[in-house]
Amino acid sequence: MDGHTLAIGGVGAIREVRHPVSVARAMLDETPILLVGEGARQFATHIGAEPADAGSIPSPGGCDTVGCIARDQAGHVAAAGSTGGLEGKMVGRVGDTPLPGCGLYADDRAGATALSGEGESIARGMLAAHILFALPGNGALAAAQMAITRLERTGGEAGAIVLDSDGGFGIAHNSAQFSVAVAADWLDAPRAGTHADDLREWYT
Ligand code: GLY
């Protein structure tokens, strides 16, 4: 999602593409915001997306999500996510990851967020939307924490990374671990950890 234009693109239930997030990026220029299954596959072929080789197709247990948010020097923000879904998922299931206001959102006027975790719980709580609405006046950390607190109503484990429009960031999760990394021009080197506390000194 492009926070400057609010363009958003996604693909779901797509196989045999090496980098589905690149197909989603190409969808930014299209009118539909989400293609799934055969339509997603046809679009990937249309743009010449790199096919996955046999070794890169995730195993049934390989269902992790990777989310990314960024802010450039002009203050424009963006968000992206890629996931294998949840282990044991129903055929055709699409979770929160490509859904605006659920697994991600970006708006230059507020900030950006990406979430990882149990997609049905994230979607039922519209966690990305709640984060974006909470950002002005609360800041990135409080907005992330408020969203994760919503999981008390639905159950489920999730984590959120959040950027505000000034570049401040926050992390919150209710899972035991949440792997996260940050790079910024004000950091001498990228930092990474497996819990929000590992990076606590770097955000407000
Ligand atoms: N958060 C990934 C999924 O539930 O599909």
C-alpha cells in the first residue's frame, strides 16, 4: 500500500510465484485491489512474474508472515506483507495480510502498520484500521498496544509494527515471541530482535 496515493494491491491464494509481494506491488497500478486464485495467477503471468522453483515452494508447515513498513525522506509511508497463511488452512482461504485495514494500512497523514498472527482475529478486530485511527494524538507505541489489546475480545495471537508520520515507531504483540528488525538513518546499524523488548530503547 502506498500511503501517498492510498493505492493498494494484493494477491491471495496464489502459488508458484517466487515473490508474490512483487505481484501485489504491480497491482498498485490496477483498479482492482485484490485478485485471488486463478485470477492472481493469470495476472502474475501477464506481468512476467518470476516463477518459484520447486525448492522455494513453502512446505505445508511454512506459514510465516513477513510484514514491512517504511517511511522515506519526503515523509511518504508504505506497507507490505507476504504470508503462507496458517498451518492447516482451508483451500482458498485468504487471511488478513492483503486486506486493507486488517493486516496492513498506510496513509501519509497518519502512518503505516503491518501485522502478523492469526488472520481471522486480526480481521475481526480490524486491527490496522484501529491503529491508523489511534495514531494521531497517541503515537506509534500506544496505537500498537491499543490494537493488540483488542484481541482480548476475539482471542488469537498477533503482533503489530507501526510507524507514525514523523518516523517514530512502535511494536506490540501478545505472542511469546515476535521477530522484528529496524533500520533508520538515525541508527548506526540495523537492529533486530525476537521480542518487542529487544528493541525497546529505540522507540518511544
Ligand atoms: N496472518 C496471516 C494469516 O492469517 O493468513
